[in-house]
Amino acid sequence: MVAVSVSSIFVASVAIYLTTKIDDEVFKVGMAFVALVFGLVTLICAPWILKLLVMAIPLFFGNLGNVSNLN
């Protein structure tokens, strides 16, 4: 199950990267959907520590953005 979760998180991260780099709106929506689906597969198949990391990383980077806006 770890191999499935690691490969699905890789596919989700590549899809998120492509949504930030591509200008085509239809492609962005498709890649966002792929990222959402594979992100959910990751959360279902992953061990607990990987689930915590997947949930904590966006929260951490979101808080860093708020701190940098305060300065």
C-alpha cells in the first residue's frame, strides 16, 4: 500500500505543478481534478504518518504566507 500511496502522491503533485504552469483553462480544470482524485487515493492508501504530512504541509506553507504578508 505504501507504493500505491507514494506513486499517487507523485501523480497529484505533478498535476498540481502543471496547473500552475499551463495557461489553458480546460487543461487546468482537468489537472485539478486529477490532483484531487489522486490526493484522495493517497489519503485512503497511505499510512498514518504520510497522511499527517500530506495534511500538515499545505497548512504550514499557508501560515508562512500569512506571516510574510504581515511584514
